[in-house]
Amino acid sequence: MAAGYVNQQGLPLNNLIAAGAVICLLPVLLLFPFMQRRFVSGFTTAGLKEQEAVRR
């Protein structure tokens, strides 16, 4: 993916790659604190549904 981000000497442009990583992670880091309760409840309810199917 990052093979195209090189300078004239063929060295990677680390600052550009790092900026892209931050831009990709920023929405996740901003939304997780607000959606944490729903995120965790989704795991717990999914686990309960799986257990009910096994019991039957």
C-alpha cells in the first residue's frame, strides 16, 4: 500500500505515511468514548444469543 510513497532516492516518505495513519485512526479514537457502552453491550448480547442457541 505504501510502496508508492517514496522520494527521488527511493526512500519512504514516513511523514506522509504517518499522517495517513493518523487520519485513518482519528475517527475511531473520537467515536469510541461515546459509543463504548453500545460497543460492549453488543459483545455481551451476541454472547448471550450464542449461548441460547447452544442450550436448545
